[in-house]
Amino acid sequence: MIKKLLILLPSLLMFLLGPAGLSAQQSSKSKSKDRYREKDIIQPPLIRNAAAINGAGMDFSPIYYGEGIVYLSNSSTPGPAAKKHFERKSFDMFFALLDGNEEPLPPSEFSAELNSNLNEGQATFSRDKKYIFFTRNNSYKGVQKADASGKVNMKIYQARYGRYDWDDIKELPFNEDSYSCMHPSLSVDGTKLYFTSDMPGGYGGFDLYVSEYDGANWSAPVNLGPEINTDKNELFPFITFGGKTLLFSSSGHHSLGGLDMFYVNLDNIGEGVVNLNEPFNSPSDDLSMILNKDGTKGFFTSNREGGHGLTDIYSFTVPNGIQGVEKAPTQRVEIVVTDGRSGQPIPGAAIRILEPTDDGFLSSKNDFYEVDMAPTPESPNSLSLRLIRKNADELGNPDDYTNQSGVSYGNFSMFRSYLILASYDGYQTAERLYSVQPDKGGAITLALFEEAICHRMTGIVSTDKFNTRIANATLVFTHLESNQQLTYHTDINGEYNLCLPLEGEYLLQVKREGFRSNSMKVEAKRSKSVSNSIRLEPVELKSSVVGTDEQKEEAMLARPLQDGYIITMDKIRFESGKATLNQSAVRHLDAIVELMQRYPEMEIDLVVHTDSRGDDKANQTLSDERAKNAKTYLTYKGIEGKRINAFGKGEKELRNRCADGVQCSDAEHDLNNRIEVKVRKVGSAVRTP
């Protein structure tokens, strides 16, 4: 299969094989172990085709970046759309966000600056995401440059992330025109760069090398030696999170067929190279394996039977890790929970340990947020969509409880950030964001303070005749003794759940446009939840027919949306200058998916706005790209594309004074970065609460 691909795609030669090819006899000097011992794993690997990103062409070389993966494709349209029509092009980089199960979502172009008319290849990133090292054709001023024999070799380049995109692109010092350097993999501490090269002095076609960084310069490359490198080809190195296990692909070491995937313990190279064997390896070519920080999930590339294109990316799950591959280094941390007033320890406090994404959202297959669509004071036809994190007791079972000394212990993976929550009955939940660093450790203390007095009030607001729940109804509570007034609203399901600060009688007024208001007295009682069902009568129904038409019209009045409404999502925090979706954007768009599923006739304009920082043309392009990616995500989730008109407006419709040349804070600028969903048509609901 690979030989056929090389005839079709000569440029792949430098990416996959090198001049030796795969037809040569297998090396006899392998020290690899016989097989991957599945019996040592409680659950066998679960391997899936990453169908959301695989097209008809070649998709390969995934690498983790932020909350997703960057990978290579030579399809003119990445992902499943390319299956219908494959038009060969140069290899470019694409980005796919990972969902809560670490499966890829639909891809988007990674970088306009890095993707060129040349072939881009495997990349790797610094831990802070500020630097990228990537493979590209040898070139001069954007034009391919051949060596003396006419062959175009590969080089490793470095770039730094700027305001809008990657810039300051330059090649690393050990590159030469006469040989190839490619497939970089950077250690998590940024001091070692592993890569593939056919430079003179190696053991075969392509060998694996390492260069070390001293804070200013890269060292001369060092060959990893004959225990790893054979007289064939070693390619696609990946250094694991702990820095001690190297994954790579090879056509030597007695591979099962073509390229196989192997690993080696760099602290004990003498133990030999281990073939990962089936089900990871197959009679076809299997390459470019990566592992997540826990070593329990990852991706690889294969042209095995059953794929969608010439080569596909596959995801896998190994719940207990791969035998012999190191676990991520951990740090033991003491978590102390105390009473905030007395300082005394609190035994039995519930400890929950969660991982936030770069934009602060909790990413998991569990739903940690509730959707709130509240009317804005600016306009009765405008709603603000917010995601509100659930209470601690709704975030799943605790990971631990404090002992009699008020202490819990946790093992945290190095260089990761955790959100630690401590809760106890009668106290407010305390939380701490903890970043694990080698020079950090010991104990952290979470002080709990007693909950404010809460007189719980719950209920449902619905129509008087057909009991249809009324969303966004306004509830005004007036404490009769103190005359203190508090305003709330029902959620999208017509429900309310709130705390009143004062005990005693309140006058409750309930109103919603299109309905007659209703008033009643309610009593807030200490340590007791009070529930009320409140009915509102429509002011006037247009239908003169009693029955189905009347019920339908009443339901239209009670729904959270009307034609012409605008839903504003201004809590989305896109990364500066980037059009790719992050977890913040995806979680907000999921709320729009739910609305459009509830109202299958609903049609929208999805409009993306930016702030005024930077060039206005660049901001227009950025907003257009963000709008396109948002629509792609909605259609991926099952919403028909014809129901969505998506476009950007750049910085044309600012919400405040922060135009060009005006000094504003980041918070003021952020108010202008938003997505607006303009409801062209709501239609009838197919699903009601």
C-alpha cells in the first residue's frame, strides 16, 4: 500500500519513509520483545477511527496542542466532507478540538502563516504553547530548494506565536541542505528535541536523534544508537509526558508489516525496543503514535483496511496504560480543610478534583453547567446566554473525604492544573486552582465559611389553561416588613430555585410580556424549602378557535424565544487572534444546539464580533473564520446547515467606546468579543419540558 502511495504522492517520501522504502528485508538485529501482552491489561485497547477528521486523502501525524490536536492533511477539504471529493494538495496543518471523551471534533485550518504552498509536516509545541517546531520542505524565500542531486529535503523550523498568528519563522541550526531533518518531538521541559534524520553517520536510512537546549542554543544532534536505530528507517518519534519513554515507528525491528510502532525506555535502552504489536500494529503501515498526559488515551495513524482515506488517524483508549510505558510523574499534595472562623479542622469534608481547560471551563463527559438565558436590561428582545457551574454536590461523587485531622491526600500529575473543591454541609464550598510544578508541593489549605442564611424558594410558572411552562418570567419579591425588593426570573424550563435572605412574608409579583401579571403572598421559612406553582393568563389570544390552535398559540407566547430575538454569548473567550473553537465556545454552542433541537423549525443568523484591537481587515477575516467554524460545529451536532446563516462583522458593531485609538482595559475590550444569534424564525417546539 505504501509503495502505491509513494507513486501517487512522491512528496510523501520525506514524511514517511526516506529513500530506503519498505521493500527491504527486515533487520535481524532487533532487540524487541515478542509481543504486546494484552493479558497484563484489565481492559483491552479500544481503537476507533477518528471519523470527524479523516477524509479521502492522507490524514496523519497528530500531536496534542491545548485542548485538541494538530494534524496533517493533504485533502483540499479536511474531514468527512473530503470523502466525496478528494483533490490532492500539499500537506497542511489542521486543528481539531477534543470533546469530553477526548474524541476529535470537526477540524479547522490551524494557521494561515504556517500553511503554505510547500509541504508542512509533523509538529511539536512548547508547554506554554508559545513556540512550535515543525517540518517543512527546504526552501528559500518561499520556493522549494533542492540539493546538488536535485532532491528536495526536509528541515525543522521554529516559530513563535504573535498577536494574530505564528511569526518569526526560522530553521534550526543543525539543518543542512544535503540531508533531511524532520518529525520533531519536544520534551515537556523544553530541553530535548527528538527528531528523524538521514544525516551522514547513521545506521540506516533514517535514524532517530536528540538535540539539547541549554537556554540559548541547540546542541549538535546525537544519534540514539544501534539499540534503537536499525539499517532500515526509524521515524515519527514521540517523547512521553514523563520524558523517559520514546514512542516511534520503524520498518526494522522485525515489524509485522511495513511500518510498526514501538517504544523504548530511555533510562534502560539495554532492555530493548518493544513492539506494540496487535491491535495497535497491523500488516499495514502504523505510525506516529502519541499518548495523553495520563498514558490512557492517544492517537496513531494507519492505512489499515476499513479506513476512510489513504491514511487515517485512529484514537485509542487503554484504561490502565500500556505495559512498560511510564506513567506521568506525580506530586503528592496534602489538602487541609478548616473552619474559616475557628481554624479548626473539618473531618468528613468532601474533596472533588477537577481539571479546567485553558479557558477555565471544566471539560468532561459529565455536564457540569446549567444554561441560563436571561433578558437583558438594554432590550426586551435581547437575551444573554450564560453557563452557570453546578453546585459541588451536582458535580459527581467526591474523590475523597478528609480524615479526622481534616486532611486528604492527592497525587497530581506534573505540569497540570487542577481545580480542588472542598464542601461540607452548612458551609459554602471553597475552591483552589492548583498548578503542579517541580519546585512546589507540601500542603494547601481550604477554609470553609458558614453558608449565608438561605430561605429556599422554588416553583414553576405556567399558563393557566394548558399548563405550559413560561420561560423568562420576571419574579419580584418584596419583603413586607423591610420593604427590601429582589428580582429573579424563571429559566428556560419555566422553573425557579432561589434563596431569599430574610425570613417572613413577601409579596411575589410575576409578570411576562403577553400575559397578565399575578401577585400572591409567600412566606419564607428558616431551614424549610417553600414551593409554589404560579399560573399566568395570556392577555389576548389571536385564535378564536378553542382547542389545539389556542394551545399552540399559548405555547408560542410562553416559549423563551420569539421571532427577532437576539441571544448574546459574550462570555466566550476565544484565544487572541485564533479562529479555532475552544471549550468555552463549544459549551455555549451546545446550548444553541439544544434550542434548535427543541425547535426544529428554528432558523438563525449566527454573527461573530471582535474587538477593535489590531487591523480591521484582519478582524473581519478572523470573525468570518470563527463564524464558519461555529456553523461547522452546529452541523456536526446534527443541525441542518440551511437553518444557519453564519458570518462575521469584525469590529463594525462595538458595544462600548473602545474603538481604534481609545485606551481601554482588557475587560472593556472583551465585551466586544461575542457571538450573537439572531432568531429569524422560531417555529413550534417538538420537545417541551
